[in-house]
Amino acid sequence: MAAYGAEQRVRLPALRAGWMTQAFVHWAYPVGAVRALVPEPLVVEEYEGSAWVRFTPFVMAHVRPAGEPARVPGPPAFAETNLRTCVRHPGRRDGLWFFSLEVACPFMLGARAIGAPYHAAVLEVARSGETVRYRGRRRRGRASYRLAVRPGAPVERPTERDVWLTSRRRAYTRRLGLLWETPVAHEPWPLAGATIEELEETLTAEAGLPAPAGEPVAHFSDGVRDVRMGIPVPCSRTP
């Protein structure tokens, strides 16, 4: 698979990990529907006149403190699923705003301290022939999903839209009236196209979004193995 995308430096990583077997499902939304769920001063980014909401289930592997090599035993690999949109902080880099993060590892719930909307969940990722299946159910509440994708050909020459939809290196969260930013660095995504064979989800409704309209855009990646997550820092106060 072809690799692409600019990488940024994370000078003081807090954690390292691999993000593997990742599906990307992107829906175009009216900007106003997304804007209502994103705090000031973040700006909702648009592509071709729409905001985009991204549903991304994957496997998180080799989680370890920044100074430890990948061969050192750590927590077993576990599944995670994010629902997010693309944003920009005025005067700062573009990034992601998370509507929800489902995770099967209690360790990750500690990120709630900076406002990351993590939820304990029962999650499953499995391959069946050429199909990759993802299932999830939040332990509290009604949020759940079922997704099956068939990875396609490698994206040798990504379009501008491919790059825009998948290339973000920063996360924003909100806690106690402060907006926090967490930088992330990793090697470029090795992307492939993907065909959605099954998709049922209630994550968008639980987040307060209207039902997705139109066909989603889908990508798949076998993953990136050297993800470096930086130390969260406060960047501004929120209303």
C-alpha cells in the first residue's frame, strides 16, 4: 500500500502505541448540525461545503510509556471506536473534536481527566475471509454499532479528499472550562479503498447528530505502528 501524509514531531510523548485494522467511515453533514456540538473557539472545518463526521473503529496495540520499546509487555491489544469531526483552533493547527470514544480497556478511561469522552464498551474486531467486522455496545446507555467492510485496492495516488478526510494530527477536548490539545504523530496512513457490506449504528444519534444522509465515503488501513501521543496542554478557556 502507498503511504502518504505529512508527519509532525511530538517532542515529549506521553504514550506510544499502534493503531491497527482501522476502518474510516465518513459522512457529509450540514455545517450547522455539527457546529451546535462543537465548543467555541473551535471552528468546524468544511470540505466542499459540508462538515464531515468520521466513524473509526480500530485495534490499539503495544500501548506503553514513551520510553519503553514495543517488545516490553504491556496491556493486551484492545478495540477502540471514535466518532469525531475536523476542527481548527484560531491561530493553531487543525485537529479533531471527539463526540464519543468507545473503549474496551479501563486504562484509557483516565483520559476523561482532560475531557476525552471515553465510554466503557464491549467491542469486537474480527476478520472473516476478505471482510473485516466490527461490533460494539456501550456498557451504559443504548449506543451500539455493527460494521462490516471489505478492503479494496491500495490508494496509490490519494485524492485531495482522501488526504483531507484522514490526515489530522491533533485532538481537542474540553474540561473545567478549559480547551485542551493533545498532539499526535505517526507514520503516514497506508490507505486502501473499502466497500461497506453492513452498517448499523446509534452513535450519531446518541451524540445529538441527525441521522446521516447519503452514502458514506469509506477507507481502510492495516494501521500505523509507531503512534506517539503527546502531553495534553490547555490552550484556551471556553464559554
